[in-house]
Amino acid sequence: MKTVRRILETIEYLVIAAVVGFGLIVGVYAIPKTRMVNNITRSTPLLSTEGNYRYWAADILNTQSDNFSDSLMADIAINPNTGNLLYDSMINCYVGWRDTAESSEWLLRVAGGEPFYEGYEQVVYGRYWHGYLLWMKPLLLFFSIPEIRLINMSAQLILLCWLMILLYRELGLAGCLSIGTGLLVLNPITCAMTFHFSDIYYNILITCIVMLSFRSKFEEQESWWKVFLWCGIAVAFFDLMTYPLAALGIPLILYFLLSRKNFGSNLWELIHFSLDWVIGYAGMWVLKWLIGSAFTGYNLVADGLGAVGLRSAGAVENVSTDYLYVVMNNVQAMLTKPVIAGFVLIAVLLVIGLVSRKMKWKFQAGRILPILAVGCYPFLWYFVIRNHSIVHVWFAYRVLAITAAAAVAVLFCFVSEKRGIGHEKD
């Protein structure tokens, strides 16, 4: 009966999420665009100067921003729609010009209301929910893209500080360094400067904050599974296929750091919670295809399945999709000198802690294998999603934030602080 009840609850939550998501997207599509257009016009000189893909630190790959995708998101926000609100909010077209590769130029044309001509095309992009429009459209009413970047950076900094405080209270140094290492690999500065990367980063921060803030409630009600289900739903709603798996892996590592259960229970929950996340993610995504197809007459199911097929096994011209080649390129993108220096610093801190007796040996066997298993998730992801992972290696590498966080977390499964709230609780 318990299993049947959870299945019914899962279906109920997915239906609620799809209905609410549909209503919210329709609502933001109803917002007048005049002021948005003006603010985007003010933004295009900066975007033109920066180009589609700029580095803010000397050609280091993980400092590469994505003005191309950010411009596409802004394009969708002000797209010259058909006037049919339900159709437009589900088909999510953007304007493309085949005669220019600079996103800032085509965005300026969209903002200027340039009429149809030979190089113009409306591109259907309805396979995603485009949930980012919930914050992007309202903000564009009052701010330019550079101003929204500053707001984005401030909001992320506040959430990051909040998370670190909660981590230290609950888990001491182990929590801060384990989860912090994963966030370091994501490169928070690049995430703050790039809207395309922000949604998953927000998802991770908020999910971890919720887990730590309501830990006792989730344990008492045995409702941890709902956290991962709703996390997957939120990823499907907001993300444009960047590094979604990180929103599963990092919260899972946090859960096992918090867990006081034995190995058998943790292993079962690893499988259970991962499936809950996948069901939430895939279920919410498929519901967009079904709802969008119903309201537009466009076969978004075929479009979505085609995109999944392409991004998983699709060939890439002049680029190998050999599994080892994909993995090595992503690992190389992750292992920048600052990241390597961070790992070395953590190792030094552990040695100092043990030598100075601020830390003690405390083998936590029940956590090690589940955390190691989560750390391997990115390599399964790269095996399945090869095309996307090599074409977009400069942001797809961020899935390896899971492996980085898991590596540090495993180290802390062998030692613990003599002083620290979280470790005394264990």
C-alpha cells in the first residue's frame, strides 16, 4: 500500500506542477513587451562588445560565458508573437537570422521589430518549459541585461553564504568543504555572469538550503523522496539542458553526509531518490511536450524525442564522440589550476587537522560506497549523453562537480572534527 500511495502522490505532484507551470508561463507571456524591448536595446552594445562566448579570465575554459544562449533567452522573452496567448506560451519561438552569427546583432533586430525578409526565420523551441521566463520577463521590465547580472550575482552570493552557514552548523568543516568543492567546480562567478548557467546553480543552492533547514521535518515524515522529486521537476521546468545532473548529485551527497543510517538503508535510498529525481525530471519534461502539442498542433513529442536522440548518440561533424574522448575532454575542462590548487589545499588542511589533533580518525563505512556511487554518476551521464557533452564541453564539464564533491566527502568519511556540531550529533 505504501508503494501504491507514493506512486499516486508522484502522479499528483507531476500533474499539479504541470498545471501550475502552464499557468505561470501563460501569465508571463501576457506581460506587455515594450519596456522589455527598450531594456534589451540598451543591453546590445555590451553584448556586441563581449561577443557570443567571452572569457573573463585569460581563455580558461570554465570562465567562458554564454551570451549566445542568454541572447536566445532574451529573444524568446520579447519574441514577436502571433497574438494567440496559449499558442505562443507553448510553442516558445525565437527569431533567427541566417546571415549573422553574432547573437547581439540578431537580438538588436528583434528588439527593433525588423520586418520579415529572406534571412529571417521563426524557430520553434517548444520542447522546453522555459521557466526562466518567470524571472527574466519581469526583470526586463525594469532592468537591462548588465543590471540583471548584478542582481543575479547578489542573489547567488546571499544564497551561497546562507548555505555555508547552515552547512557549518550541521556538518562543520566536512559539509562546507565537500559541497563547497562542488560549487567551486561550477565556478560561481561564471554562473552569476551567465543566465543560461544560473538556473541549475540556483536549484542546487535552494535544494541544499531546504534540506538543511527542514532536516528534522523530512526525517520525521520520511519525506526526503519528495525533495528529490520536486528538484527534478524544477530542473525540467527552468533548465535549457545545461548540466542538470549536478542538481541531483550534489544534494544526494549532502543527504548522505547528513544520514545516520546504515549501508543497506543508504544504498536503497540512493536508488530510490535517484529514481524519484529522474521521474520528476523526465515526467515534467514529457508533460510539456504533451500539453504543448495539445495547444499548438505542433508535434512537440517528436521534436523532444528527436532532440534527446541527437544529444545522446548523435554524430558530431569532425569531432569524436568516443566515450573516452568525451570523458577526457570534460575532465580536462574541470581540472583547471585553481581547482587543482583547491584539492591540494583541502588535503593539506586534513593533514594539519590530524597532526594537530583537531581531527580524529572516524571510519564511516555506511556513507562511503553510496557517496562513491554518486561520484560515478557523471561518467554514466557522459556515456549516455555523448553528443551534448562534447559539443558543449565548456559547460557540460560542470556535471563533474558531483565527482569533485564526492571525492572530498569520502575523505571526510575517514576523519571527523573533534569540535563541530554536526560531528558531535553523529
